[in-house]
Amino acid sequence: MSQTHLEILQEIQNTQEQLQQLTEQKRQILACRSHPSPLAYYGSPYRAVYHQRLIKLETQLSEHKHILQQQLCQLEQELARVKSSSP
């Protein structure tokens, strides 16, 4: 295996780990939305702010996850190209 091949494999592994971390963070956010903080009791002005922040975080995580998935796809294509061009 060439150095480039190993570097791409390492990048793929790192990207997959980041995707797993994002998935866990999103799961935690969804759990928070299901069981809000005591500060976010019904009728509290904090509830709307709390809920909006959770939604914003969830949106940011989804966008980051989408970018990482695209990077992973590109890395896998690059790996296939490197494999096919090596003897």
C-alpha cells in the first residue's frame, strides 16, 4: 500500500469517527428535547429559548454531518482511484 492509500484510509477512519460523535450528540439533543431541563417548565419564558437553542444545535449538527458524509464519499472515491492506479 502506498503512503497516499494509507493517508486516505486514515482520513476515512477519522471522518467515520466524527460522524459517530455527531450521531451521539444528536441523540443527546433529542433526549433533551424529550425531557427538558427543569428550568424549561411549561409557561416559562426559558422554555422557548431552550427549545430554540436545541433546534439550532440540531440543525448545525445535521449540516455538519451532511458535510462529513460528502467528504467520506469523496475520500472513498479517491481511495478507489488510488487503488485502481497502483500496480
